[in-house]
Amino acid sequence: LRDCVCTEGTIDTETSANISGDSSGQGQAHCVPCSEGLHCPLGSNLTSLKTGESIVGEEFVPKLLKGYFSTEEKPIEVFKCQSSEHCLGGMPGQCAGEREVTSIPCADCPRGTSWSGDECVVCSGGVGVMWSFACCLFFLGLTIAFYVMSPKIAATATPVEAMGMIVGITGCLCQSIAIVGLTTVTWPEAFKAIAGPSQVLLLDLEGFAITCFISVPTSLRYIGTTLLFPAGVLWLLLCFLMTSWLPWLRKLCKIKPKQSWVRTMNVIGHFLQEGFGTMSALALKPLMCYEHPNGEQSLLKHAGVFCNSGEHSAMMVTGLVLLISFVLGFLGVCTWAVWNIPKWSISKTQRVAGFSFLVNRFTMYRWWYGVPILARGTLLSSCVVIATDFPPAQAAMVTLVISSFLLSHMRLLPWKTPVVNLLEGWVLSMLLFQVAITPTFKGGKPSDIENFNERVSLILLSSIAISLALIALAVALTILSELTARKCANGAFTGDWVVLNLGRRPDSQVLLEKIKQVAQELLAVEPEIAHKGFLSLHPGDVARISDSIDMISTDLLGTYHTNAISMNRVITFSTAHQRVRASLTPGEVAEGFDEVSDQSSSEVASEAASEVANEVANEVASKLFKSHPAKGKGDSL
């Protein structure tokens, strides 16, 4: 039988032999193994593959599987399509939805059409208007941000700022899901339903009729997309120049001349910070090459661009320029800034204001956490680059990245608002759970484990959406209640946000009296006893006591002696009114407590009152009594 026809899994490339033994050629069959994507039953040959027929029955017809493509000229050189929806399978030279056969492998729609779900449709006249409006909206948004956003750093976050953090976490989550969706892992349908639309955050605009607006080759579209970030920076610099040249504009927007460059730095930083994950994925796209069954390689998101071709080289150069100048450059500048910000916060406050976008969302002890969050998008994108053709490795690396950030978040709790810390931990946990269960999902015919994964995926993603919505609603109600309270109190600041702080904050006057009482008691303790008690403390408690002393010295008393401050936190300030305290009344000290974060004030109350250490006594007593002598009343400093 082997002398007459080819066995299953092989195909005859020389004759037209079939299972009956009839042959239009001469001699024995020349059988070669069928590659991935090609189904070859017993007796397969080229004639049956091209015609889709066999004289002995349909079950003996070789055919391409769905999601694979080959040309009629070279039918057994199989290409893997970017999406299974693009390639019908069956006979060679067939594409789904009127996609172009010549754009191997079914990569593009014909000119004047765009992909719409399952077919190429004719471009409508409103598409150009829509994209023109989107471009205008982009630059208008940057202009509004330039004149509205004011750089500032404070220890506590207002409800409006907390809402901004929630919006930022939501955007970062969608960005992460979009990047994870770039992997070649077979994800559950519920996850793909979110990852697909989220690709717009990575400027993957193929599904939004971008070809109708810009009908140019793929490489030119990619280059144009990367220019969006330099264009945004240049536009903000133009806003800066306009503000500097037009005094009436500065007066209208209440911008001081010396603050113009600070505002510009801050807004440019915000722009690049929010788009950092997008920049990372965009810059690394030319490095994401996957291999076809025939040995050739194409770009993962642009299957029609073959790796090492001229078009790919142009994209590679553009991507590397974006990676070096904007991605690594911006990350390097931010790393340099967080290294120096504690020293700058003592005297060079304008520099700190220029980088407030980087530190203002985090506690003063975790001011540097903005840099690791920037790196998260780059690390997730790198997982696709390193193992483009090996989905299990991609899933393992993505799991490692997410679990590392979850552990660091649990250890540091970096966000100013406690409820945002809770939300971030929950979101990362659910996303990690989703990625961890996905490698068992094989796709194809549904089975019990696949159905289980689909249900679990739906539950996980729904829980993330519900938690985001509930906390956003709670913060919105807090904003409304704060506005009402301010109106009733003639604009007075309340600051006791139970929902945001996950509890009520201690009374400032009571807290001040406790510190004074503890300081007096610590002065009476023998040094040897205090030293032994200090050595018996847990290292974490010692660190928190040191942090509390720094916080009291800088934010509460306004003394900036570097020899007494470990410089492990940022000194808070307002660019409109920097605190300089020569003397403080008890009321002013209590006001200072209101400005310090709830988490820090709780630490001062619980730890300083319970631990005995001579070093702490000397430091606190000197700050509270010697630097600010009594003013005549027994309860005054």
C-alpha cells in the first residue's frame, strides 16, 4: 500500500495517487510529512488538496485547517494567520470575508475597505470625520490638561484625587490586559472579550477602520503611530511658549512666570506616564516575530510584514528609536528624579513640583513607587518578545511579573489612600488568578476543564469590574458629602473620610497631648534601661519609630536638619504656600497632624506611646520642648 499511496500525515507531491491505487503519474508515490495546519488523511496528494475532491470520498481529501493559509502555487508551504477568523482553511488560496489573497497570509482588506468583525466592508464617509475629530480631541485634551493641572505634593489625598487614582488603576489594568492579550496563549472567551477592545490603548487601531483614514502600507502606519508621543510633547512645549509670550494668557490662567516650566514638566510627565505602557508595547512590536509552519516569520500583530524584510527593517529602526529615547529615556529620568527628590524637597521645591506627577499619588515613604509601576508595562511586553512562539513560557513569565508586583504591593502599601491600596491588591490578585489558570485551557472542542475555566474567568473579571464600580461609587458619594459639608460649614475643611481611610482618624489635639506625655516619660527613663528596651524591639518597629521621628521633624515642626533626618521620606509642601515654621502653637501643631496622612499619624500614636527608647526621647523632647519653648501657658509649647 505504501508503494501506491501516502500514509496518514503525509502527502504525495509527485503523483495524483489516491487510495484506490489509480495514478495519473508514473512510478511510486513521493510522500513528504504534512506541516502544522495541514490535515492529510490516507492517500493525500496535491491534486486532491487543490481541487478539494477525491474519487474515494470526502474523508480522504487533504485540506488546510482553519486559521492557516497557503497559495495555489505552493500549496504545501503553510502560513499561520494572525487570527483564525481571517483564514477559512480548506483549499489553498482562500481567505475569509473578502480579505486579499495576495496579502499573505490574508493580512489585509482590499483598498477602500476595512475589517468589521467577520468581513471587509466598504469605508463610509463618516470614518474620516471621526478620525479627524479624534485627532483634534487629542490635542484639545493636552491643552486643557496644561492649563488645568497644577503641580502639588501633599501627605493626604482628597476624594477627588482618590477618584483620579481609581481611574488611573482602571486604565493601567486595561493596559495590562491589552498587553497580556498580545501573547499567543489561548485565552478564555471572557478574557478575550475584554482584551480585544483594550487593544486600542496600545494604539492597535486596525479594528477601528484606520485604513479608511490612512490608506498607506503597514510600516508607514506604524511610523505615524509612534510619532504620536513626540507630537504630544511638542504640542505641550508649544503651549508653554504661548504662555510665556502672552502675558494676558498667564493672567487669565493665573500662572506665575516662574511656574510655567514647572507646569510644563509636570504635564509632559503625566502624558508620558499614562502612555508608558502603550509606548513600551508599541516600541517592542517589531521584535515580536512568530514562526510560520513553513519556517518564515511574520510580525505578531502585522502578519503581512515578514521579519527581516525591508518593511520590517523600517519598523525596527523606528521602534528602537522610540524605545531608547522615550521608553528607556523617560524611565531613566524618573529613576534619577526619585533618587534626588528627598534632598530636593528640603530646598529645591520647584524641582520636586516638576516631578509631582511621579510622587503625588504615593505616601511620602513610598515616593519612588511610581518608577516600578512604569516598568510593569515594559516587563509584560518583554514576555511576548522573549517567547513569542512558546505560550507556556509567556504565561509563566506574565505570572512571575504580576506576582512580584502583588508581593511588593502587599509589603509596601504605597498609595496614599488606604481604600486604593485595598483595590489595587484585589485587582492584582484576580488578574494573577486569571493568568495562572489559563495554561490549562486548550481551546477547540469544549470539555469540562475548559467550561470550568470559562466560568472562573467570567467570575474573576466580573469581580474586578464590580469592585472598581463599588469603590468608585463610594468615593463619588464621599465627594458629594464633602461638598455638602463644606457648604454647610462655609468652606471649612473636614478631612475625616471614613470610606477613603477605612476608618476614622484620631483626634489631632488628643494625639498631640499623647506625644507630649510620652516625651516627658521617656526623658525620665535611665539610658541603660532605654537602651536594653530599644534592642529588644522588632526591627520593623524600630524602622517605624525612625520614620515617625522624621515625619514629626519635617512635616509637623518644619525643621530640616539633615543630621537628624534619615532622608527616607519626601518632605511635603504646597507650591502655592511652602511651610516655614519659626514657632508653633498647639493649634498649629494639631493642624499639622491634619495634613499628615492617616496611616502615619496612627503609627505615631500607637508606636511612640508604647516603646521605650532613650534615642527617641532625646529626639522628640528636643523637637517639642527645646526648639519651641513655652509661651506662658501650661498647655503651650
